Amino acid sequence: MKVQIKTLKFFNVMALMTRIAFRRTGGVLGPDVDLTLDFEGLPYKDAQHLEDLVINAHFFNLPENLVALTTSREFQYTVTIQGSTDKHTVHLSDTSAPNSLRDLVDELIILAVSKKFGLL
């Protein structure tokens, strides 16, 4: 079985990435959260930090569905990164998230919860 892997040339990822959409659902300890970040409106330092997290996560090389069997107690996440010509979505859960993706997901959770409660 062949798996098609999407790749990006990371010579200028910020010029290619235009938007990140994030959604967290499920779990028993926290509310559902949604976040949409447009790179054009972000300060350079914040955009650079997110770019680094995306690169380190090898996001565009991940399969679309990482969700395995989940329990009702764990969160499920959807992360979509829109580029200038393409977009890639990854569905994952607490137990299925690869270590390479954890820092990006953790950062998006912080940003989403902060936005939800008016801290941004």
C-alpha cells in the first residue's frame, strides 16, 4: 500500500501558510474550543513561533486521520493549516497525538482557551 505524503519546501513557510484553524472537542474537564489564526494579522514573532512549531511537527507529512479508538474522557482535535495553494487537516486525540505534534497542539490550546475567555 502506498501512502501519499504532502511536503512543503520550508524556505519561506510563513509566506505559504495563511491560516490555522483549530478545534478541540470531547473530554470531561474542559469546554470545546475553536480558534482561527490569520498569519497576516499576527505579529512577526508570534507567526515565526507558530511556523517553527509546524515545521518541528512535520505537520504536512502527517496523515489526515490519526484518531484511533478514543474514550469519552479524552479530547479530540482538528488542526487545519491553509497555505497559499493548498491546505492540510489532521484529526487526532490525546492518545493518538505523536510527540512531534504535541508542542503545536499545546500552543493552540493555550491560544484558543485564552481567546475564549477574553485573555487575547
